[in-house]
Amino acid sequence: MLPAVPFHVPVPASEPVELFPSLRGLVADGERGDWAAVMAHLGGLPGLDDFVVACSQVEGRIADHVLARVPVGDPSWGVAQAMRAARITEEGWKIRGDGWARTVTPPQWAAFREHLNRAEQLLIDVTAREPRLGYAWLERMTTCQGLSLGAAEARRRYDRLSAHAPHTYIAGFRLMQQLLPKWSGSWEQVSAFAAELLRVTPAGSIGLLPVLVAHLERHSAAETDAEAAAYLRDPAVVAEIHLVADRTVRHPAFQPGYRVYTAHDYFAMLFSLMGDHAAAAPHFRALHGRRTPFWEWYFGDAGAAYAGHRDRALARG
């Protein structure tokens, strides 16, 4: 008789609007076209990371004519234009697809670049008029990557954003992605930026999480499973991951807001891949059986991978 094989029921991804009841009202306001109500919600958020999550829930739901009619000089004009640009950029990425560059056809490239150039022009205007608007600079980091403007320009935009919104997770995440070898960067640049974040980011800040991106990407880039496993079990790597946990989710000052599930997803995934199921267990418990789409970046069958790692962690930790 064959041994019993555990069956792990796949866990679907949850969007922020499903995870946070406070976002449901924002979505309803956006779908109604109530721009004043949308801005009232956004204005009450404590920082750029929460602001960007909230905007992502309405960017595709609020009608373009609502955003377009916000006049120059209105305090919300920059946000409205940046939201329009974000939607144009998203449409461009959908045309391009998420495959390797060699799989993208010339017409797809042309339409992709047209969309991103259009978005970039809107954002140039916004950042010229409102240089303190981190949301617009963040979108300019996205267009920078898509238009292949290079790591130096990405860093310039990151620095402009960070001058007014320091230690944000999402800005660090975008720059870390730009510095990867697959985006014309190098592992030396990735390591240097991770070291910088560890040096300058205060304890309790969610801005340290991009350090974990560096480790996940190095793990994913390994040529063999054995090489990948060895990387995450290197004592220096293990120590650094625990250090980031101690200074983020384990720190009493940690206030992740709308990124709480993202934060625990990182550690649940990394500790599981390291084989440290006892360390992964508290993070799976904090996720309450939910997961973000983040797992899809690293697993083909993300729902099943999450369920399998979760069940092993909870059984052993």
C-alpha cells in the first residue's frame, strides 16, 4: 500500500479590500465617483505605505472623468493625476504581459512604451508642481523600470521620494527590484542597498522589509534546489533574516498598517523555505489563514504552496 500523502487545500489570494474592512467604504466611494470622500479617507492615513495600498484599491474603480475634472490648484489635483497615471501604467503592463522580454511582440512593446510614456508625462507635471507627493514619485519609479531608464535614474527618484517620505517599504521594494540582475542591476548593488537599509532604517519601521526581497530573489535565482536551500541556510543569511524580524514584526514599535499581511507573508515564506517551521508558525498564525498575492511571485501554484508550508509549520511549531 502506498503511504498516505497529505492533501493541502489551496488558499486563494486575498486583496487588501478583503483583508481590511476600512477599505470597503473607500472602494464604494470610488465606484460612486465621490472624490471628496475618497480624499477624506486618503487624508486620514498615517503614511505613504498605507496611502499606496488604499490608492491601489480605487485606481481601477473610479471613472477617469472623475479624476480628469479635478482642477489644477485643487489640493487633490496631484493625487488625481497620479492615479490616472497609475491606471495608464497598469494598462500598459497588461498589454506587455508578465513573460520574459523575448516573448513580447513588437506591437506589444510599442503599445507598452506608449502607455508608459503617457503616464510619465502626467507624472512629470505632477512632480514639478508638487515635488513632495511621494505617490507620484513612486509611480515614476514604476515607469522608470518599464522604460529601462536605469538604476541611477531609479535611485534619483527614490531619493526624491525618500526626502519627504523616508523609510517606506514600497519605495524600497521598487528600488530593490530595479537593482536586480534581471533588470540590468547586479547582486553587488542589491547587497549594498540591503546593507544601507539595515544601517539607516529605524527599528520598528516596515521600511526594512525590502532586505528580505534580496534574499528571496537570490534564493529564486539559484540554479539548483540544493544551491537554493544552501543559500537560505547560510548562517549569515539566517542571522540577517532574524535581525530584520527582530527590528520589524517582533519589535514593540512595529506598526505595519495595511502591510501587516505582507510583513507576515515574508517571514512565513522565508522561514518555511529555510526549513525553520517553528519560526514560521507565529507568522502563519498572524495571517489567520489568509495570504496576499505576494506568494505568486515565487511559486507556480501559490495557493497550494502556502497551504503546504502553513500546515507543516503549524504541525511543528
